Amino acid sequence: MNRPPRPGLTSDADVRNLASTTLLRLFDSLYEGAVVVDRAGRITWINDKYKALLGWNGADPVEGRAVEEVIPNSRLRQVMESGRAELLDVFALGSRQVVVSRIPLLDESGAVIGGLGVILYDRVQALKPIVSKFQQMQADLASARRELAETRQAKYRFSQLVGLSARLREVKDQARRAAERDATVLLLGETGTGKELMAHAIHGASRRADKPLVSLNAAAIPETLLEAELFGVEPGAFTGAGAKPRPGKFQIADGGTLFLDEVGDMPLMLQAKLLRVLQEGEVEPIGSNRLRSIDVRVIAATSRDLKAMVDGGNFRADLYYRLNVLPIRLPPLRERIEDLPVLCEALLEQIAEKAGEPVKSVSPAGLARLGAYHWPGNVRELGNILQLAAARHDARLLNPEHFDDLPVTALAAVDQDPPEEGVRALKDVLACAEKAEIIKALAAAHGVKLNAAKLLFISRAQLYEKLATHGLLSEHPDRKEAV
Ligand SMILES: Nc1ncnc2c1ncn2[C@@H]1O[C@H](COP(=O)(O)OP(=O)(O)OP(=O)(O)O)[C@@H](O)[C@H]1O
Ligand SMILES: [Mg+2]
């Protein structure tokens, strides 16, 4: 660096001038465009190629003008302000996209004295494969994020809990009051009584409504994965190098609500860990020795008799009392059978909307027939029966004869369509047979999944897996992330 100047050059300034003119010539030949601005952001030099790209006519001098006047939306000024180079960027120059670099020019003391901008490629076309791959990845990421954010919002409001009976009104009032508080809610009630719907409504009416609602179904996830799902994994001393860090549901729900569905199915070992998290407000991811504070409101639900489980030693008493702060018991449909007319009306509207068909209704005699049934599967079962009747009969008014196969055969009939003609792919035949058997088992078990799983000789988690595969499990959006 300190070599003496070549003979003929007298001073450092000469060397610097020569260096800069050489560099400018180099930029001119190397790049599709090059521009230099002074510290005030005025153009001091620009090559002809750049001027041509800008469509600048030869008559007007460019030098001395503010850079933005000549290159609209130029970012050179920001680069000089930050002092940080932008080595690769795609920049819109009129209607074309060019790839550019922007570099701040510094003096010996490190102060910014100007900026250099060069066009590396004037046709992003040359980079099209890589750029379009990048754009595709960005679009995928954005849509995945959008989807995820949507699944983490309350899907239902109190108004969607249909019913005018005193029992339901009382429960809704209780839930509204619970929504205003921040305490743990325990939703109890038979299968299909609307516990999931209620959990969404409570979150949606709480001060956490704009924060995530994250669901976890303890019955749907194999026991071995449940701990990681809930508390997360942080590779450390215990987990070894192979494990990837993964946030748990508690962490994802931070600031919002965690809906712990089928909490009665949680293994005893995890019940202890869950209790600690609820008491301390801190989680310890698997493999980590660091406690992480979390601010999560828990809404738990179960269709099991938790108290009996406590008495039988299958559920920890201390966790039961910790969850049972604001218990809400959803009444079975047979105890609010006066809600049948409004429920039928609302459900048939939903069914018609989904099918894109005119809305059907149930005649008074039809309602009497439905009212005589004991509805072990509650509102979910009612929805299934109405859907089947609406799909099978053209009549706009559903009468008792349209519900002839109530109760047991109703669901099983879904797959009793006449077989298609010709030979089908074996995997389709097997899938179809599996689906039909699952539907039959669910019908026989009145929608109680544990019993259906027993009839099929599979585990409850396997049943959930299969329900998801066959599109029979619409109300558990968290399944996508869960497995
Ligand atoms: N009061 C209600 N008004 C309208 N629809 C309802 C009502 N209760 C339940 N449903 C509908 O019935 C179905 C079952 O409800 P949900 O999934 O909330 O029940 P659940 O109590 O969580 O059942 P499970 O214990 O089997 O998980 C859903 O389609 C829900 O929209
Ligand atoms: Mg549920």
C-alpha cells in the first residue's frame, strides 16, 4: 500500500485520481450501469449505459442533479445514511427489473462521502429460474402464515351456540362471564354438546381475542409425542445433536388461549408437568434446563367424568382442582329438547349453504319423531341425521318417514351407495371399506370415539388419524400441526 508512486506521478492525490478513473472505467465496462453520487446525494458521474436504460436524452446534463430525480425510488441515499452496503437487490427501473448493488463510499476516517450504485444484470430474465423459485417460496410462506393465523383465531361466537332453552341461556351467561375473567375454564359435557364451539366463543369474547387460540387434543396425539407438542423441544444435553428446536403449544399460545381438548385423556406423567406449568406460569421445553415464562389462559374440555376419574386414581386430584376454577357444564340435547326446532332450522341452513341447495325444514310431525330420540351424540348427531335426510330426500319438508332409520343405521348408510361398475384400484376399495367401517362403528358407538375405536380394535389416536384421513374430522384444525 505504501509503495512509492511510479515515475511520472508526483503525489498521493495523483494516484488516487488515477485509481478512481481506472475504477470508473472498469465499472463502465463490467456493469450494465454505474452511478456515483456525492454526500449530498447528487450525481457526480453516471455511465452512458445507465443513461440509455433510463431513457435520458443526451441534451440534458445529469451530473449535479439529485439522484432520485434521475433514478426514481433510488435507495442510494438510504445506503449512505445507514453506511451499510446492499450487495444484491432486485430493483424496478421503469417497467424492467434489474439486479443492483449499492455501496457507501467512505473516506479514510470512515465517514460516508458518497455512494456507488451498479446494475449487475439489466435483465432479471437471466436469473428467472432462481428469482421465480424465490418468489414462489415467499408466496408459499405468506399463504402458510395466513392459513396458520386463521386457524389460530376463534372460529365461533356465542351467537352460533343455538338454543333458547333456559339451560342453554344460563350456560351462555356463565360462559360470557368467564370470558371476561382470565381464569382457567373447564368445559364438561357429553360428546357433541358444543364444548369446542364454546371454547372458541369464550376466547373470541375475551381480552385475548386478537391473540392466538391454539388447540391441542390430548386423545388424538400418541402419548410419546404429547409432551413435545405441549412443552416444545430445545436441543440440549439430554436430547442430543439430532433434535430440532420446536416450540410447544404453550409457547405458540403465549399471550392467547390454549384449548386443551379431551384433557381427561392426558397420561398421568404429563398431568404432573401440566400442573406445574399452570401453577408456575413457566414451561421447560424437553432438553432444556431453562424455564420460559408464558402468559396463557387455559380452557380445558372433556367428555369424561373427571371427578370419577379422580376417584378411580386415573386423574390427578390436584390438577382437577387447578382446572376446575370455572367449570361450565354443557347440557345434553335430551335435557334441552325444546331447542330442537331452532337447532334444526340453524343446522339445515348450514347444510343447505354447504351443498348450495335450497334450505329444507322439518315438519311438526318430523320434530316429534326427532324429539322422541335420546340423542347420545347430541348436536353433532342431530347434524349428521339432518344432513343424511336432506341429502337422500328431495322433499323440502322433512317428515317422520324421512327419519325412519333413526338411530343406528343413519350414519352407516352414508357409504351404502350402489357400488361403482368395473374394477377399481385396490387402494380405493380398501380406503372405501375402511371409511364405511369407521362410520358404522361411530354410529354403533353413538359418536363416542373411544367406544368406536374399541369396536374397531384400534387405539383412540389411530381412530383420530383415520378420521382425519377420511375427512371425517372437520372440527380439529390443529391436527395439521399436531402430527
Ligand atoms: N348449541 C349448538 N348450536 C349449534 N351447533 C352446535 C351446538 N352445539 C354443538 N354444535 C355443533 O355440533 C358439532 C359438535 O360440537 P363440538 O365439536 O363443539 O362438540 P364437543 O362437545 O367438543 O364434542 P366432543 O366431546 O365429541 O369433542 C359441531 O358441528 C358444532 O358446530
Ligand atoms: Mg370436542
